[in-house]
Amino acid sequence: MRRALGPLLILMTIGLYWACGDETKKPGSCNSDKDCKDPLVCFANKCVQCTQNSQCDAGEVCTANACVPKPGCTSDTECDGGVCQAGKCKPCASDGECGLGGTCNAGKCSKKTCATDEDCADDEDCITGVCVRAGASNDTGVSCPLSTVYFGFDDSSIQPSERDRLDANAQCIEKTPGKSLYLFGHTDTSGTDEYNIALSERRAQSVADYLSRLGADPARLQVVPKGETEPTGLGDDKDRRCEFQWY
């Protein structure tokens, strides 16, 4: 009788194993895409939403293995005369947002292009293909402009749309030896005063770190957190910013 029960117990054990599956396998773990529920895919032994943009819906991109809405813009050229700020097209608020030689009229930037000085007015020079007023400079005598950088809501990361501005700022810093910069971080009025001071410091520090990676001397970059104390009066999108001032 015992001999007859032995094979039966073995068969029952095998049946239970196949019925219950491998209990040692953690939920969400995988060895291949077949182990994940559609439309998830297997990456580094974990079921994730995506590993490349093609696995996301239209209008989305794959970021950190998750499909997220694609930024509305990455450069000013996509904004029909406006400016791209923190991934969104916005109307310009001042000439300074339009770059070298740019002017802001009714929320749209315009520039007069040129090939030589003869293409510009008598009081303008042709600089990098744009007519710029001769001798144009700020009150410190620096002839290149520094563009304000903008941020998303409750975010201190550098958006793709701001990198061109920071690249140009880094070139300006390189051309201006002997001067240092204040980096003023700002926020909108959301959140407490204490939180906004910390957020504005993180924003200014992110800009300082980015410029340092481009070659700017960190000793010339002084981070100053302003919190929500200096609103622009132009809305929250314009308040989430980092501004520059020579000293």
C-alpha cells in the first residue's frame, strides 16, 4: 500500500507546483516580455511601460520607462513668434526674451536678419546674421545678453527648451572674464514661504551646475534664492525662473 502511495504523492506535488506557479518569483518581475501583461515589456527583469518612444501612444515619449506627455516645444522656433519656456509655447514679455537683436511686439519676437552691416540700419551692426544696435550693452558694459531661464511647476530640473539659452549664456560668460554673476532663483506663490525659498535655491543651483558643466567657473556663480518675493506680475509661468546679474 505504501509503495502505491509513493508515486501518487509525487504526481500530486508536481500538479500543485504547475497549478500554483513559481511562488519564489516576485510580482512584476520577468525574464522576457511574455512574463508581462500586455502592453508592458520586460526591462532589467521588471515589467515596465516602455523602453523606447515607439512603445508609447502618439503625443507621448518614453522617460524613465514610463510614457509621459511629450513637451509642447523644445525651442523658440516651434512657437510661431513666441518663446518656448519650460516646454510650453508662451508669448514673449520683453525684448530680452527674444535673444540677441530680437524685439518683442504684442507677444511675438522678431529679428532683422542680415549678411553684412550694409543690410542693417546706420546705427546697427550685423552680428551672427542679426541686426543689432551698435554698442548695445547692459549697464555693466557687457555686450552679450544673458537670457532668463524658466521652470515647470514645482520643478527645478533644466528643461530641454532652456538648454539653448544656457548654452548662449555660457558663451557670454566665457567672453566676459573678470566679472561674476548672481543667479537669482524665483518661484510662483504656490506653497509656503519656506518651501519656495528652498525651491528657488534648487532652481538657481541647477542652473549653476549646468553652466559649470559647460565650463563656467563655479567660483563666479553666486546662487541667491528669492522664493516668491519678486513676482513679475505676468503670471505664474513667468515667475518660475532664474535671472542673472553681473557684479
